[in-house]
Amino acid sequence: MREQRRLNLINSHLLSRFPALPFDDSLSKYRERTENINSDVLFHTYFINWSHSLLRIRSMMLQSPLFNKYNDIDLPLETRRLRCIEQIAALYFQYGINLQKDLEDPHRIAQLFHSVGEYDLAISTKLTVTLFLYADTIRSVGTAKHLPLVERVFDMKDVGSISMTEMGHGSNVPNVETTATYDHSTREFIINTPTATSAKWIIGGVGKTSNMTALFARLIVDSVDRGVHVFAIKIRDNDTHEPMPGVTIGDCGLKIALNGIDNGFLIFKNYRVPYDTLLDKLSSISPDGKFKSSIKSKEKRLGIIISGIIRGRISVIGGCEIHMRKALTIALRYGALRKQFGKKDSPETSLLDYQIHQSRLLPHLAKLFAIRTGMIYVMELYNPVKAKAEVDPECNELNEYHAILSCLKSLGSIYATSAVQDCRETCGGHGFLACSALGNIRNEQDCHPTWEGDNIILLQQCGKVILKQVQHTFKGEKIKNPNLLYLDVDFEHLKTYKAHFENRETLLNQRLLIELMEYKVNYVINQSLVALRDNAAVYSDVMDVWNNTQVHYIQEIGKAYGEYICTMQLWKFVQTLAEKCQKTANIVKNIFYLYVVERIEKQLGIYLEHAFNAAQAKIVRDTELFLCQELRDISIRIIDAITVPDQFLGSVIGEADGQAYAKIVRYVESDPTTYSKPEWLPILKKIKSTKA
Amino acid sequence: MREQRRLNLINSHLLSRFPALPFDDSLSKYRERTENINSDVLFHTYFINWSHSLLRIRSMMLQSPLFNKYNDIDLPLETRRLRCIEQIAALYFQYGINLQKDLEDPHRIAQLFHSVGEYDLAISTKLTVTLFLYADTIRSVGTAKHLPLVERVFDMKDVGSISMTEMGHGSNVPNVETTATYDHSTREFIINTPTATSAKWIIGGVGKTSNMTALFARLIVDSVDRGVHVFAIKIRDNDTHEPMPGVTIGDCGLKIALNGIDNGFLIFKNYRVPYDTLLDKLSSISPDGKFKSSIKSKEKRLGIIISGIIRGRISVIGGCEIHMRKALTIALRYGALRKQFGKKDSPETSLLDYQIHQSRLLPHLAKLFAIRTGMIYVMELYNPVKAKAEVDPECNELNEYHAILSCLKSLGSIYATSAVQDCRETCGGHGFLACSALGNIRNEQDCHPTWEGDNIILLQQCGKVILKQVQHTFKGEKIKNPNLLYLDVDFEHLKTYKAHFENRETLLNQRLLIELMEYKVNYVINQSLVALRDNAAVYSDVMDVWNNTQVHYIQEIGKAYGEYICTMQLWKFVQTLAEKCQKTANIVKNIFYLYVVERIEKQLGIYLEHAFNAAQAKIVRDTELFLCQELRDISIRIIDAITVPDQFLGSVIGEADGQAYAKIVRYVESDPTTYSKPEWLPILKKIKSTKA
């Protein structure tokens, strides 16, 4: 923020050229329509056992002048990057992070990242890259000798990065082209970028910051390609910050958003690195120059390597949750305070009182809780699964965990992208101003569907895991996956199943709703199996069969499975709340109902094929609208309880006090150029004096 | 673009630090999979009778150094506005615009705007505001004495604007608060902004440019509120460019996009303007101070006033079409040239060869043609409807035209927003770079759902027009609306209707597909009537009945009606093509099929209630995928034929020659800071040397 602007902000309410604005009580009146919920209980249950650290981190940020989102609205690229570094510096040491603490509690850093992400995803991403992606890779496939590297990044002596993606290969990691050729004479690797498209590309932190990277490259030993391995290598000199000889480092430039992160590229030319750069837990080269690996299959080995960085994928679910939460905060508060039209001779009506406005926003609120509770589940599973995977990197639990993470990451990003867009649109013209924050939230959210595993790829992988488990049952095995115990893909059962409800009351039954979500999983699995069988008769190549059974089929398995998990976790959340405050639990129960009913409504096509009749479809539609109306008044208090402080939102129309118009006035008047003539007036005059 | 960058761009291919990049023939090989279509015929049919002026305007822009989208990627606010003014200056007089020409051919300016919009919507919007919104308002509700004002804006002596929206009232124009109080003693109006929220707000061009505005204000005569009228008033002095005494003008600041336009605000304090500022075609004040109006109802009068600016709404449909076309150009070309994964021992596969990639992009291509042909229809109707409306401003034709414009504007913006998002996501990480252009296209597109009439409001209004016509048939009147001749809302007919198709071949029948679109219109009208009747029993107030019958009902009438119109117009387009080139027509026929089949697939819920069985739903799904595959190879040649020149795209990954990787390298290396150390290195070093 220009200094002048800051000064003006202080003075503007004294010098405003606008007519006086009375205090706007619209939002507070909206709140008062209902009794308060137990905000404390909701807050602490929503943020589980890290709610206290969240409050502490928020308070650290609020005490620093560096964390005021309004100041970040319009920064040039390098200023934004500088700000990001300053923000990291202001928090990192104060919070206190070191390897020992991470060993004791792996969620501790995640708490910092998630909390800082409430302010700006670029900050948490820069930290995620060095501490999760770089350090976790070393920890999962490195050996004891690599531990000092991990300590160095935890102490911020090094800034790490992860060089996986190349300009020509993103999702297809097994095909990266960078080579690391083993030279036995010196026991070194020679790193090369054989083609322009194999330059490491859009690597977070590499553009200007990082000095170390976990490099994914094909290991060549005795002219034999041993597949992709990882090397922890130095890319910049720690003193001079110059690229190492043989390394070219550049900056990828401006992105749609997240410009606090300096994404860069790397080109290697005969860059020699010592043997110990190889992270050699799975593969190594003996002193006599022979390659050996505990995992024979290249694909499996790479799968294990990548599974080491699952904390990064959890962060993505968290990022989606934050974007939804922030956008909904703005849109719900604005929807309550903004009035338009109304009955004759009556005061105007709040936007949120219109059916269509509710139906655009409240299902997103339900999805926010669904994704949040899904994320809690993923975090709870992390420690036990990690412990198992350390003993057996090919264990079933890791596979299942990967499937869950994959579908929840995809669902989270699908939900959040759609939610943020609706929030933007429901805020109309004010929502199009940069100071509403919605444009920036949308642009930040936009990275999620395609990074840390493209949704399309992840949904496929999830579908694959599920279908394999189903296949095992055909051989007589019992299903062990706790999220698939209801499995029954017998079409005779599916086509004769009739959902039992004849009105709203009988539909709103948690056992029935869960049954309907189970039905959908079973149905899409069945349909996928049929489609796979049909396509097997059409295509001779197994890849063709697989790839041509994605749309309407395997992609839908991943989504249905993820939505089943969210349903179960959201229900569990309601029960947890009920132990603390029945009243709050009852309200959140409506959120659970709305989540499931809206998901069914959006897929009525599936249910109408066999399970529903037309009258039941109407009941589902009507019930969805009923639930939106039920939640309408209380929705403000719900979002108040879980949202971020005003300074993290940076939205003139979304602050807690509901003084949107006063804040808009204050904001525009704080700009020193608001009332001035344009610098380009001479050009304008020239045009106006031109003879046609 | 910084000068240094321009210079580097010239030199970078000589000095590149990247390994050499061979010519990439992926895109051209993809093109060569099919014979060429008749691109000329497709181009001239797509752009109808203005194809030649489009080529001329494109060529004017291509000859000017001002029109290179790469130079506009990262401009500070005021530089961008300056650029926009310069761009207007470079085109306006060269194209030759004056009132006489507009009288002879009202589409002439529209052609300029649409053509310039291919480059940047901000330019065309700035022109739309002054020549369509401001001038058309004067021409439609002003009288002969106001004609000189129109001439002045056509000659660019004045820059006009339209001050309708206030900070507190957007959609609800009848409730704007600005007052124009008639003072009979001086025969003047005294303009006032009674409250802060009645400041005119986000008015295009007002921030820094406009000197005249069409002001929407409540006319007060003898203390009686006569409703909203329009006044053509001076807001800035033409010589000094200072706001007129009594007028405060400010700038609304940075927006999500379209920052070439300076949106501003206006505050009036006892600003006196002469009587002749009142646009007095419908209402006037006699020399003895008596108010009179040819239209008694305030609402009806305002409706007529607003209907004067329908050319603005047509521009919005055009803007959506352009955004879809540009985004699809980038995503389709990139989808063809980008390869990832593949069969064992085979070259990698183009993304567009994957079923899921096709199914994400090709339905948007079909929607692009649907919206384009809908827009052609709207333009063809413009002159005859305008002629009728000038004689009778309350004529039926204007009402029907308003309904068509409303649903097509809504559909266009819904289609385009979704298309651009999918295009962004299918371009993965490269699509997240600013130089892919997709972020900017998405941000520009984002204004469309909510400006020039919020979609929600417009769909309601369209539904209202249709329901009124249906009601008339209940009184025995015959339906005259040519887009509703098939009307039959008898539920006995609807619930017993069974669609006759048993395989893909019988589904792909244009008569059947049109019948299915008609069925949907009839079905949602019927369901809306039932819901209105049910709600009438629940709510006592008619507004409540109406507002609570929107979701699933009245909103869907507008969409179904719009999709029916697009279906008919797209079919007509196929027939027009067939007269010129049967081969090209056959290809576009598949686009027609895909449009309708995909629209049915997305609403299978409706069809499965009565019209389809489960087997037919599967046929619809399979047929959609079949059509995507059919169109896959030829889609590149189709988009090539209708898209904009590379310089207008400004997308390194979307240029016609398919050299995406080379262009990326060239672009990043042209930035003088790509290989330099950051200015903030000292801060980074300080952090790295901090003791934990």
C-alpha cells in the first residue's frame, strides 16, 4: 500500500466528500434473528485440537503490521515477493519450528501452514515446498546421512524446493527426461537437461529463493536407465546466491495468482554432484558400481517416492477449505446486509432472504463442512498410516490412504472453485471490485484443480484402487476397507432397489441418506464394470479400454467415494458436537442434511434410473430448498464462528461489522488518485479535438 | 511492455540459455489428420455480413504497434487506461464513425465494437458506454432538441456515460435515490445525492474520462415523486476537465479485470441543470409547471427507458462469445500439441485424444456455435423490432425481444464462464501462467453474469414474459410467439410422452432432438405452473409466491427457452452452410447434435421422470462421447477458421503455429529480470542467518 494511501485512510473519514453514512444495522439485525449458537464449541470442534495454536498464530499475525490484506491488493510482482519473504520471517522463528518438534508432532507445522494460509496461500505454499515437499522427500527416501539436510531446512539455513515437473512433463512423472548419469570413476552423478522441454519448470521457490532442490531425474548406471530417482542437490551457492556452475536458474514470471511464490526453472549442463546426493533408501549403487534396489518395479518405486509427500496434498485440501470459507464469509455477510427490491410499502429485502440467493450459497456452506470434516479424517489417519508405511512402503493402508487423499483433494478443489465463483456472482458489481477480495480468492483457488496431482489423474487413481478391491471380492475375498463395507454391485439388487421415503420427514433420516450415498457408490461401480466389459470388446489395448471408460464411469467412482466419506465424517462431526452442545449439533445436522440432499439432487439422473420415482425427485428438490431456508438466518452466526479476522479477508464488503458501504467509501477515498485528473488527459484532449 | 523486454524478445532466440528446441510438428500433424474444411465458407457464415468489416478492422489493429496483447499482460492501472484511450484513438477515426452512418446501418458500430472486443473488451466497453448506452438513451427518450448531443458523442467531442447504478441500488433501478427537483422559478432541476449509498457508482468512463452523463434520477415536481427519469447532464467542464461546481467525481479503483475502463462515482450537491437536460419524449413539464406523461405507470415508463439500450445487452452476448472462442482456441490447440502418457513403446498421446479431455472441451465448442447463432438471430431481429418499438413502445414484439435477449445474455454468460474455467484447467500448470492469457480471459468474462442485468433478474423477466403468454392461451388465445408454437403444457400429455429412440442412430435425428428441447420447455412451464399454484396456497403475498417459485422452476423456463432458440438457430446455421458447402455443413451438423445431446444429458433428471428409460439415458451419455470423438480431430480446423489472430490472444501456448514451448522460452527469456538476483536478497540472507 502506498504510504500516501495509508495516511489518507486515517484521515478520510474526517475529510470524506460523501454524504454522512449512518451506522448500518442490517447485518447485526440479521444476526439477531436467531439466538446465538455456541460459537466456542463450534470453533473448537471445527479446528479440532489445533484451535488453540490457530488462535495463537492469528494473534501473532494480527500484531504485525505486515499482515493486513488491504495492503496487499495491488502490489507489483517483486514487491509482493518481498512481502511474502518478510511475512515468513515474521512468523517462522516466533512460532518456533525445528526438526525435533516435528518428530514429536507432525501436525505442528501443518497447523502453522494452515493458519498462515488463512491470510495468504503463497506464504504457506512457500513453507510447504521447503518443509513438506523437499524435506519429506528426503526423510522418506533418504537415509541417515541425509538427516543434516533436513535439519538445515528446518533451521532455515537452506531453502528447499522439489524439482519434479518439467516443461514437457507434468502429470507424467515417470517420463521426465532429466538425466543423472553415474560416473564410477569419481563416484559422482552428472546431471543434464537433454532438451528444452526437460527444463525443470514452474518449480516453487526456485525463481529467486531456493538454494537446494530434490531433483527427480532418470538414473543412468552403465548406460542402463534405472528409472526416476531423487537427488538432493545444491543449486545456488549459499554465500553468493549465484547458481552453481553448470546450473541455469530462471524465473517463470507472473502467474494468475500466488505471486508471492517465485516459480522458476532449472537447466543443467554436465553438473557434477557427489554420490551422497542420491536419496538411497530404496536404491543404491554399491562401491563396485552395481545398481541395486529393494523395489524391483520402476513404477512401484516412483509411487513410493511420491507417496512420501502426502502432507503437500493434505495442504491442498486445506487451501480449498480456506478459500471456500473466506468467500462464503464475504458472500453471506453481504447477502444479509445488501437489500434490493421488496414488497410494496415495506423496507427492502435482504438478498439472502430470496430463495434463489439461499440456494446459490447455502449448499456451498454445507460442502465447506463436508470438506473440512473429510480433511480432519485425513489428518487423523496420517500418523498411523505413516507408521505402517515406514515399515512396509507397499502396504494396503497406504494405498487406501492415497485413494482417500486423491478423491478428497479433487472434491475439495471442485467444490471450492464453484463456491468461490458463486460467491463472486452473488456479490454483483461490488464483488467485481478488487477491494471485495473475491477476484483474488478465485484466482488463488484456481491453482488447486491442477496442482499436486491433476484432479483427473487423481480421480482415476482413486477409481483404480476401488476397482481392484472390488475385483478381489469376486475371488471370494471379504472387503476390509472400512469405507466400502456396504459394497454390493449386483445389478439385480441395484435395479430393484427402491428408496423408501414419501415426504420430507421420511427423507431427512440420516440412515436413509447414508444408504443413498452408498447406493450411488455401488451404482457407479457397477456401471463402470459394465462399461469396462463392453469396452474390452471394442478395444484391443487395455489402456484404450481404461481411458475410454472414464467419463460417466471411473471418474464418478472417485467422486461418489469421496462424497460418501464426507457424508460419514460430517455425520460423525454432528455426533461429536452433540456431546458438547446439543443445540449447536442440531443446527449442524441441517448442514449434514443439506449436503447429502443437494448431492442427491445434483445427480437425480442416477437415482431416477431405478431408485426414485418422479414424485420422490420433487421431494428431494423441495427438501433442498426447505433446508436452505432453515439455515438462512443462522448461517451468518455459523460463518462468524469459524471465519478469519477482517484483516485476513481484506474485503470491504465482507467485514464482521457489516459496514460495507462505509468501508467502500473509506477505501476509495484513501487512494490519493481518486479525485485527481488522469496523467493521460492530454491524449484524451487530443482525441476530443480531432476532426472526424 | 518494458522497452528492455521488447528488445530482449528480439534477441532472446539468439542468446537463449535453453537447449535448442526443434520445430514442434504436433499441432500441424493433428490438423493434418483430417482434410481441411472450407474455412472461408465457415468464416463468412459465422460472421455473416460483417465478415469483411471484421477483416478490415483486424487488419487496422494488426498494423498498429498498440495492439499486441503480450504488451498488455502486466500494466499498472493508469498505464492500462492510457493504453486503452490510445487504442480507441487509433481506431475510431480511421474506421469512420458518425451519426449519419449509424442511422443508415445500426450494425456498423456494433461491428467495430465486436471486432475490437476480440482484442480487449475494455476498449469495446468504453465505446459501448458512450455510443450505445449514453447516446441510445438520448435517442430513445430524448427529443429533437437533444440530437446535437448525440452528434457530439459520435464526433468524440463529448464522452458520454450512463449513471444508472447507485452504491445501494444495482438491479433495483426503480428505487434509485438521486433526486432531480424541478424549480419552476428558474425552470431548472436541482440534482442531489441525498445519501452516501445513492452516489452513482461503478459508472463506466466516469472515473477519469467522461464529461457528459445520462443521469437516472427521481423527478420531483411540486413535491410529488414522478418516478425515475433521465437527464443528459454535463459533469465535467469540457475545457478544464474539472468536475462542474456541485458535482464530485471520483474513481472506484482497481477491478478484477477490464481495468482499461475507469469506473467512477458521482455525488451531487444542489447541482442546477437547465430544463432541457430532461429527456422528454415520454414525460415533460409544461411551461406552467405541470408534469405530464404519455405513459402513466412509473414501472412501464422505466421499462421503456431501459429498453432503449438493448444494443448494450447484445454486446454482452458478443463479449461472452469472444471469451469462449479465445479460451477454446488456446485449450484446443494446446490439447492437440501437448502430449502426456501413452501406450508402452509408443509416442506419447495428445491430451485431446483422451476421452475425458474431449468431453471437457468439445461440448463448449458446441455451445460457442449455439450462442453465436443465437446472437445472429438477435441482431437480425434488431432493426424490425426497433422500428415497431419507435411507433409503439409498449408493443408485444419489444416484450418478446426483451425475453430473448434476457435469456441469451444469461445463457451466454453461464456458458462462457464455465467454458473458460474448463479451458484454464485443461491447460494445467502452463495455463496458470499469466502469459497463457487464460487468467485474464476468465477475469474479463467474470463481469458478464452480473452486469447489464444480473442473470437471475433477466431469467425471471424472461420467465414472466413466457408465463404471461401461456396464461393468455388459457383464455383461448392462440400463441403467436414463433418460438413457442409447440406449446403444450397439459400434464397428461407430458407424463405419457415417451421419446422414440433405441440407439444412437435413431437419437441423432434433428426432428427428434428439437422435439426433446420443446418437451423440456413445456415440462418446466408445466412444473412452474404447478409450483406457482402450490405456493399460492402457502403464501398470501403474490411477491412471495413468485420469489419462492424461482429455483428449479421459473429460472429454468428462461434457460430452456434460450436453449430451444439456440437449437433452432444452430440448425438454421447448418442449413445455411449446406447451401454453400455440404461437407462443412455435415461437420457443423455434428456440432448441432453435440449441443443438443449434451444439453439433454446434463438434464437427464427431467427426462427420466417420464420421457426416458434408463437404457435411453445410457444411449444419450454414450452418444455424447461418440460425438466428442467424432469432432476431436476436426476441432482444430474449426477453431482455426473462426478465431482471432495470435496478437489478439497473447497466449504463448495457444498460437496458430503450435510452437508453445519455444514461445514460452522466448517469453520468459525476454524479461530482463528472469536471470537476475532478487532485490530482496538481503532480507533472504538475514532470515537464513537467523538463529532458531
